[in-house]
Amino acid sequence: MKTCSLFGFISALGGAFLTLILFFLGFHSDPAKLGMAGWVGGLVGLAIAILCLVLGVKARRSEVPETEAFGYGRALGAGILISLVASVLNGLFGFLYWKFINPGIADIVVQSQLAKLEASGVSGDRLDKAETLTRAMAAPIPQAVVALIGGLVVGVIISLIVAAVLKRAEPASPPTL
């Protein structure tokens, strides 16, 4: 449990640092740069999650004696626990970021989305409805929920793959005479 919590914390901390770096570099203050921030944040965030899951499951496997099996189920459980801890902490950080650190990001997101919709030819009443929905979703609580659920779903998918690769077969039993 401690190992999984540690690697979940490290994963969340890496994601928080990445978000803060993008913020301080100005990617979260300009609607034109927000798309690039999404790509960079998504790819680097995914790399952080994969790295922490692989290292965390390996660390958990090394805690289990060689005489015991560390099969797919145990490896998957470790990965899911790491993902759960990381997702909860990422959701908490997301709330703090949207509410206190960068409360103006909601307006940047709305501007970015409206510009994309206008460029695709949406106008009038449909644009007003889209703005209302975007403003509702670009609030701290919905963003925290999206971070929690999205992080957990992605973490489980990655854990399914990592567990298949890092499982350890049951040790061969000595032949009976």
C-alpha cells in the first residue's frame, strides 16, 4: 500500500509541476497557446503516468518474495491503486489550480473554444449555447471531477497493459518423489 501510494503521489506531483511550468511559461494565459499546452500537457502527462505506473508496479513486485506469485491480478491491483491515488491527488490539485492559482483560465478556455467554433462556422444561438456549456464545464469542481474520472480511466487502461508485461509467473514447485 505504501509503495502504491508513493508512486501515485509522485505521478500527481509530476503532473502538478507540469501544469505549473506551462502556467509560468504563459501557455495558460493566451487562448492561442492553449491548444499547444493541451498537446504538451497531454503527452508529457501520459509519459509521467506510464513511467510512474511501470516503476511503481516493479517496486511492488520486488517487495513480494520470489517464492510467491505476483500474477496479473496483483500487478493490475497495484497499478489501479497507483492510478487511484494519482487521480484523487490530480483532482484536488486541479480544483486548487482552477479556483486559486489560475482562476482566469476559465475565460481563456471559453475564448479558445468560441474561437474554434466561430472558425468552423457556428454562430448565433448555437454559439451562445456552446458558451454557456463551456462556462459550466470550465469551473473548478467539474474540472476536478473530469481529472479524477479521466485519470482513473486512463490509469486503468495503462495498468492493464503494464500488468500483462510485469506479472511474475508462479514459481515452479519442486517435483514430488
